Amino acid sequence: MSKRKQKFQQNFKKKKQNNEIKHLARKITKVLSQNANKSLNYKQIASLLEITDADGRNQITKQLAALLSDKKIIEGERGKFLIVPDNNYYTGVIDVTSRGNGYVICDDLEQDIYIPSRNMNHALHNDTVKVYVYSRRKNKKTEGDVVEIIQRAKTDYVGVLQVNKNFGFVIPDDNKMYTDLFVDKKYFNGAENGDKVLVKMTDWPERSKNPFGKITDVLGKPGDHDTEMHSILVEYNLPYKFPKEVEEDAAKLPIKITEKEIAKRRDFRDILTFTIDPKTAKDFDDALSFQILENGNYEIGVHIADVSHYVQENTILEDEAYHRATSVYLVDRVVPMLPEVLSNNVCSLRPNEEKLTFSAVFELDHKAHIVNQWFGRTIIYSDARFAYEEAQVIIENNIKETRNKKQEVREDSKLNLKIPADISLTDKEYNTTPELAKAILKMDELAKVLRKRRMQAGALSFDRAEVRFNLDEDANPIGVYTKVSKDANKLIEEFMLLANRKVGEFVGKNKNGTPTKKTFIYRIHDEPDTSKLEDLQRIVRKFGYDIKTDSRKDTTQSINKLLTDVKGKAEQNMIETLSIRSMSKAVYTTENIGHYGLAFDYYSHFTSPIRRYPDVMTHRLLQHYLDGGKPANKEVYEEKCKHASEREYMATKAERDSIKYMQIKYMQDHNNQKFTGVITGVTDWGIYVEIIENKCEGMVRINDIQDDLYTFDEKKFSVIGQATGNTYTLGDEVTVRVKKTDLERKHLDFWLAD
């Protein structure tokens, strides 16, 4: 054979191989699965696969014969094919790893289904998918293949645009988005190379490596502080500004309180009333009133901003509040649910101003038992505004207690209190009086009784320290500290819990204790999943702790003991985090099952309508039933509850991302500093370390531990050196220093310092 002929045959063979359609059997079964209710011939299958050439159709014909022979498809009518019904198909939500593999979580299977990247078939994180499951003999891991994307979880992504001549790619910030998005130049929407943008995925053709998209918003330059904060919000589909028409509608609201309106309400303006909030707060949802009754009992009013008086149904304001469903609290800003004219002004219970409120009023005896209760619309006048720190000073320096304090103090003769010199409690700023101080002390006493009773009933005590930042005038973090809940915080918490619980009981429970048929908004918290508790137990045992799960009482008591025992230990934050993750998520619903964490049979959200839409619904329904109304439409409110739960979840993720962003920004200026940290996670690609003093978490990559070759031991929560036997285990203390900070992807890498 001549060399020319031989080369021609080689090229022909190569060309033929190149024309072979990859994974054709899988593509055919996918098409037939998606059209399970009708039979298709080879031409229809080719059309759905966008195969138009004769060679491609011939390959389909041959593959159909092979699938028919393997009994994976059946021939219904002559020349028309159907997928064989198979119990190996499952539907679930896919969790994508940063490496592009996935795990499908399916209620019908005990074990998650592993999806290798080659079998993802364009599925993305949190998509609802249909998978074909088969077992992998090597390690017996349940493995599958995505055959259909039933519903996309999201189509909008934040990323950075990289421009070529007539097109560009958006590189997503989300590390679970494993592919870039292709954008034609005509869809740049004014974006330039290097801009951070919001891109909408519009299509993902079968044969395309990348999804197609169009840019819908230009956020700014990467690294710019406002750009990054807006990016966090946009990533979770959270707004960062109000539409003009909403602001205009809010500005037109009649805010003057008329005598006619006052006449409809119970008047609390002459009763001692005050607020206790964070020092920097501007929206004051709640106020407390206090008076001693003639019989010696205490009347405590929990007064909540009457948002539903101003935000009426079927208005622009109502639509916007429902859409947002919650305020979002990022490190350096609040993105409110309501326009500022309402959240910080009209509805905010500011001192020395008359305000319209919705109230839960309780008569308590000396042992904090409820003697009487009343719910309804009110008007109040707040006599003072306390920050938590100021109320805490009054509690800690109660004149009846004698404590040796090394801190410099000054005498306050009017209050008869000893006050730390660095705390300001002046009449001018806080309108503090002996009556207010006595009210706070008595309410603190009652709150402690309520809390003790709640703990004895089986409530969980998650008093976690929260990460906070000291920011300079440009919102750069110059310090990190933790905020701990003290008595003043718990005072407010207990009376808010009391109001929420009693409102839920008032609507949801008959006098004989049986449930009513009235539709209402409940905040529920299911019992923890047994398998998650078992996982938690395995981990905490490595630290010498134990959890008993024989009964609900055993579980709550042992978890509370665990949370007490770890306080002050290096592993505290890690174990608290793992304990919270072992719990079910609290959600809003009209189907009441109680609140496991609080040990309440009935619990609603009544106390924060400025920042939570479910509380607005609670106010409306409560007034509806006070007026003798019939049960409201359950389906309508259940849909609203579902929406509010989803928005709350997104807001929580955005808040966490903003903390992570600030932590990484803070660590940028500490490259040469050594930190002591605790190993909080161990994987086959690295160990996660949380710095004890500032709670910043980063990763030490396995490849960067260079004294040995390390392998991951899942059962021991460790990575182990093959030659030296050196071991890094969950909970170990290590010393680290910063290797790399990536603000855009919110990722922090460490070196082991020793």
C-alpha cells in the first residue's frame, strides 16, 4: 500500500472517530426519560438531540438497537421507542462541591447519591434533578448519573467579566459554580473588561461546554468595598436599594396621629415605658412598659411597632415588604425591609415621641406566673432609650449587691448606683430616673425566673458569641471582637419570647387545650435528625464529651451540658457550630408542630414587624381574630410562609458572607503574624483552621504541608503522614500564618507556621 493511500485511510479513520457522538446511549435514554409518556422514533430523537446529519442519525439507529437488545428500552409501536420503567431513577436536590462533583440528596435513599463531574450533565448547585442510580463496586459508594434537570435553583450569578474580541466570559464568584458563562458582546450591557457584574444564564446547549448568558447589571470594580457588599446581596437575589415609586409612596403616608385613631386604642402614654436596643440601632421595634398594680402584681407591656397600620394590603409598600420579607444585616450596613421613613422614623419607637403600637400586656405575680393577659392596639410614649450596655450597668451595679470591682467607678447619687467611669448615664442623654432603674431591676428578676422555667422545660441554651468588627470611617475592619449576650440582652429576649409564645397560644389553642382551626403564622422548629445527632456524638467523644439521645429530655439536657462544658475551651466555637448544624432549621408555617429549641408548644413571631414580614402577617391575623373574623385562607398564608422562610435563609447566607468578607479583609494586613487556631474540619484536600482570637477560618492545603505525604482518614477525622505518622486531627491546636487572601471568592489560605 502506498504511503499516500495509507495516510488517506488513517485520516478517514480519524475523521470517522471524530464524528462519533459521545455518550450517545446516555443522551438517548435521557430524551426518552424526559418524554416517558410518549413513544419516539429515531427522527424525533435526532431532532430533540439537535442531530441533523445522516451519519448522526445512523449512529442513533444503531444505538437504539443496542439499547433494545439490552432491554433498557422497549419498542411500542413499530419504529417507536419508550424507556423501560426502572426503580433506579430518583429525584432530589444536588449539592455541588468546589471540584465540580455532586451529591444528590434524596428522601427515598438513606445514602446521598454521588455524581462524578463527568455525569453532571449541566446540573448546577441546588438544582432539582432526576438521576439514574447504579453502584460502584470499588468502594460501594452509591453513584449516579443526572438524566434530567427538573428545576434550576438559580439563573443569576455574580462574577468578573473577561473580554475577548466579540465575546467574553463571566468567571463566577461562587465556588460551587464550576463553569464560566459565555456572553456575546451584544449582551455586555455597558460592562467593560474586569468589571464585577450580574449575569443571567439564558441557555445551555447540549453540546456547549459553557452556558450562555447576558449581563443584567454592572456592580463596579472588584475589591471596591461597596461593589463587594452589593455583590453579596445580588448573589442571593436580595435588593440593595428601593425602587423610586416605593420611596415616593412611603413619603406620602399620613403620619399624624389623630384623636380619632387614639380613641380606638388602649392608652399607655402615662405608664413608664422604655426601649433597650443595640447602641447603633435606629429601628426600634419593641418597647417595654412597667407598673406595680394595687394588688402588688406587676403589669408588663410588650409594645410592638404597629407596622400593619401604615403598610396596608394591596399597596406598593405591601408588595415590596412581601418581596423582601426581611431586613438584611451586613457587617457595615442594614438593608431594611421598609423604607427609612418608616423603619427609622414613623414606626420606630423613639424616645419622647407618641407612637402607635400593637401590644401584649401581662399581669405577673412575684413568681413570674401570668395572672392576666391582654392583646390589642395601643398608643405609647417612650420615656427613655437604653443601649444594652447602659441597662447592663444598672443590673450589674444593683445597690443591693456588693461586689468588689477593680474598675474605676463614679457615684451617681440620684440613681444610688455605682457606675463604671467609661459609661455615660446622664439625664440629658438617656432620661434615666430611679423609677426606670427599679423597673429594669425588677424585670431582670422576673426574666431570670422565666428563663429558668424555660430551661427546666427542656429549652436549648445556644448563647453563642457573635463576631463583630471595629470599622474605620471607610468601613475597613481595624479590629475584631466577640459580642456576648448578657443579662440586659436576656431580659429583652425573655419578654419577647413570652409575647411570641402567648400570641401563638391565644390564637392556636382553645381554653380546653385543644388546637383551634384558625389559620395563623407559627415559627416551628422540628426535633433534630437522629443521624445528625449520631454524627455530632462521634465528634464530641473525641474531646471527652458525651451526648445522650434516649429521650427528648436526655438530648436537651446533655446538649446544654455540652454547651456549658465547652465554654472557654479552644474547641468551643467549633462544637457550638456543629451542635447548631445538628439541629433542624426553624421555619414559618401555618402547620404548628411546636418549637423544639425553645420547648414551646405554640410559638409565633409578633415582636419585629419593622424587619420581618411574618410579624406583619401575625399582627393582621391577630387583629382579624380579635374582631371575631373567620379562619383565613390557609393555602394563601402557607405560600407566604414558604416565601418568608426562603428569603430569611438567603439573608442569613448574605450576612455570613459579609462576615467572611470582613474577616478576610482584616487578615490581609496580618500576613506576617502567627495565630493560634483550632482545626475545625478535615478533608482529603486540606484542613480548616479557625483562629481562636478572632474566629477567622481558613484552609491549610494538604499539598502545603511539606514534611510528609499526608492522606485523609475519614473515620479518625485526621490527615496522617505516611512516613512520619504525624497526625492533624479535628480539634487540634495549630499555629498558622496567612498564605493568601481572596476577597472576591471570600477564601483564606494558611500556612502551618511550625
